[in-house]
Amino acid sequence: MNQPATQFVGAIPEHYDIGLGPVLFEAWGHELARRAAARDPGRVLELAAGTGIVTRHLRDQLPAGCELVATDLNAPMLEVAKRKFRPEEQVVFEQADAMDLHYDSGAFDLVLCQFGVMFFPDKVASHAEVRRVLRPRGEYLFTLWDSWEANPFARTIHDTVARFFPDDPPGFYQVPYGYHDADEIRAAALAGGFAEVTIQRLELPVKIGSAENFAQGLVCGNPLHAEVLARGGDPDAVREAVERTIVTEVGDQIVLRILLAQAS
């Protein structure tokens, strides 16, 4: 799995963690970890762990004796994640491809993935891998973004960036917000070997805080940055335009709408 939308390298991890983490990922990470801890698992695998935002919540909320393995396709993201943990904390960080996991069958009680599944190029194959590494009664919890219509701030940001490149607008934001059909998601998980799949739509209001930091994350904390450069654009100019859009159109609070799937 090595498509451009999955390449979180260079300075991207830092901008992702500082600019996007507090707004888009922290609150849902806490909620996902709460649900995981309520299941009292003995061994947990996290996919697409990124900079360890969910991982930190998991370690804080899971039972002390629970083994936690956090993985990501991009080693630079995990390097940022590792800084959030003391050496004695029970977290194993490993680079891993969700399409081809190197773990034994039936190795985990619970697998989690926050906002990563939409980047997996073959959804059914990724679900089959998760089902394989889960124990017979194991569960898979994963979250996905709802549509642009449900998260209008994302469409607003896309449109702001697109104005710089009217003939060839960057398409990154179509990926995270482009996989939200509940029937399609359920069908893929069932085809991957799960027997039961439930999907909830949830929403949560969050404060943006620093428009400058959020804009920096939106432009430079994901592969959009590379798309801007590939088109001969100026990331700083794009970032400034996005910041103005946040201040004048988005406001200081947004409602994040997601899908939470539970497969077993």
C-alpha cells in the first residue's frame, strides 16, 4: 500500500499532530479508547496509529496488563508517537501494512482503527486481514468521516485550495471524506469475513482554537502539501488563504460527524 494519499512523511507528521490533532482527532480518540477499555481486552492492535493520538488515550484507559501494539504504514508518524510515552509504558510500536499484517492468526482480542480504513486500497482484503488476526470472539472498531455534506468545513477547505488550481484541483480531501456509505462499508466488512457489523452515525462539536495552527495542519499536515507543490503552488499562500477561510467562513467551532463501525 503506497499510494500518494497514504504518504505522511517529511514534516507532515509534526504539522498533523500539532495542527490537526487537537481539532479533528483528540476527542474521537478519547471516545474510541473509552469503548475499547469497556471491553476489557487482553491484547489490542491499533492500525493507522499515526502520531499516537488514539494510542495515548488507549494506554491511559486500557487495563494496566493489556498489551497494546500500535502500527502505521509510515515510520515517521510513529517516531512522533513514540515521544508521547515513557520507556516503561507497555506500548509496542511497529511499522505495518494493514493490507498484509505480519501477526499470527488469532493474536488479538480487539483491533481498532481511527480514520484509516478509507485510505486502504482494498477494503475487503483489509477486513479479511483484521478478521484473521482476531480471536474467534474478537471485535474490530473503526471510525470513518461522514460526507462533505455532513462535514461542510472540509468541503469549504477543499474549495479554498481548489481556487488556486482551477484546472487541476488537488484531490486529497476527497479521500478521507469519500467513503461513508453505510451499506457499502457493511458489505465490505461482511465480505472480509465478519459475521455481524453495526454502524452508528455520531457527531461532536469541537473548538478550533488557533486558526493559524489548524490551517497549517490542513495544508501541511497531510499529502495535500505535496499536491500543492506538484502543481507549482506556494504552500504558504495556500495556508494563508485557508486561515482566512477558517476565520471568515468556518468560525471557531465545527461539528465533526463520523461513522463508528463495530464488526465481530
